[in-house]
Amino acid sequence: MGEGAEPLRIGICDDDHQDLLQIASLLESYRHDSKEEFSYASFQNATDLLASMDSRMYDLLLLDVLMPGVNGMQAAREIRQRNDQTEIVFLTSSPEYAVESYSVRAHYYLLKPVTEEKLFPILDRLMSDLKKPEDALHIKTQGSVFSLSYRKIEYIEVIAKKLYFYLTDGSSREISGSLADFEPLLLRNPGFIKVHRSYIVNLQWVQELRHGALMTVAGRRVPVARTSYPQVRTTYTEFLFQEAERSAQGRGGEPTC
């Protein structure tokens, strides 16, 4: 995890007790084989998991979709309202929610039974990601210097020589400047696209494309220039396909339908 980094924190939620025990056993095997440090907590319903998140954050959730009461998809939507940093891996015996899983930015969608071959590559990738220094945009102003993680930027807007960086936690940062000051750096990152002369958007956080606007997962509306709309639609569609393909590769090429 890197010097001084905290161990990965994992939450497992499955109403089937045997499945819960099996996943915990796989995590113990992974810990033994990889020598990685992490902690995990188990829950048999989503209500208890959500309650635990009032005082505890998880880096990764292994979340069963089909549960009585609050199901996994409903829980994921509530989790996304709270934070966007937790990685979600859905576990289920049915592929019918595969497409919907992308709307809550699920990291992977695994069909049961969960095995070493399916789970361990996902854990390897997450462990590797946590060890990497966070890629960030470094910003200097007259009075300060600060960094903004590219991953945490929803979109950027310019208004009258003021730049506003809207972040995934609901906050924003304001600085003096023009979009051109940061446009080359932003557009070099996969997923960033200029949709209007005054807006650059991170497609990772786009939930819906409407005619004339993009809607972010935080419910913000970003205008799309009429002349740019066809290209934005094409780029967004390609981005979704790439994300779906990446997720499928993480599942070892399992079909989702």
C-alpha cells in the first residue's frame, strides 16, 4: 500500500451465510498467498452494511445483488450518494442487472460461484491501484498551491475569467484563469472531453446524455454545444463500451447476458 498507507478495507454483504463464509475464506487465501495487508467485515443484509458506513469507510465492497429488503443495487445507489471512492463489485447468480450495474459505476460484475480465478485478479488490480501515487492536477494561484485528483473532478466551468472545478464530493474550487490554461493537461487524460467552449467534463461521472446537456452522477447539468453534440454523443458511447469491455475482461470474459 506504500509507506504509511492504511490497509485496504473490504466489506462483504450477502444474505446467504454459506456464500459469505466462502468469500471470507477466499479473502483469507488471498491474504496468505499475496502477503497483502487488508481488513474485512461481513454483513448478511444491506441495512447493516449501510449503518456501518456511518462510522467506517470501505475501499471495496463485495455486494450481492439479490437480497431481501434493501437489495444490492438499491444499496449501491445510496452508497454513491454518500461517496464515489468506494469500489463496488457485484456478486450474483443472475446476469440481468449487468447493464444497470454500470449506472452505479460498479467496478466488476461477477457471476456466482465466486472463485479464486474470478476474484483474485480484481484484488490484484485494486491493490496495485492503491500503491500508485494519485494522478493529480497541480494548481498554483497567487496565494496557494494545491492539487486536485483527476479522478475526483466532475467537470470544469469558466465564467468571466474564473475557473470552477466541480468535484465528486459535492464541493468546488474557484481560481482565476482561463480554460486554455488547463485544457491540454485535462484532455490528455482518458475520459475528459470539451463539450462547450466553457466546459470540460470527466465522462467517468456522467450518468446520462440528454439532447443539449450531460447529467452528472451528482445531479449537475452540464450544457453541450449544439455543434459539439454529435461528437460528444459518439465519444460518450465509445467510452461506455470501453468501460463495459474493461469490466468484462476483469471477469475473465464472462458474458453478461
